[in-house]
Amino acid sequence: MKWTDINQIAIELYDSQPDTDPTTVRFTDLHNWVVNLPGFDDDHSRGGEKVLEAIQQAWIDEAE
């Protein structure tokens, strides 16, 4: 998985963090969770604020 796989990342986060409200997640935590997902293989520094915002929104959509 790469940072550009936003929907796949959101699904993985939804599955791996079932008790977490994605609207309350800090970007530092979100970044750490993404880079620790099984199959994630991308440059950790590429996960900037805009990418994290998109992932968070996709996660919110997945949770609904």
C-alpha cells in the first residue's frame, strides 16, 4: 500500500481501529497507524497533512 491508496488505507484503519472515532484522531496518531498497517510500503515522510486529511475523510465515510 502507498499513501495514494487512500480508500484501501481507510478500510484497513476501519478494520484495525474499530473502537476509534475517526473524527477525533490526531494526525500524529493517524500517521503512525498508517505506516504500521500490514502491507504499507511507502516513504513515511510523504504522509503530509493533505494526505492525512484525505485518509481521515475516507475513514469517516467508511465508518458511516
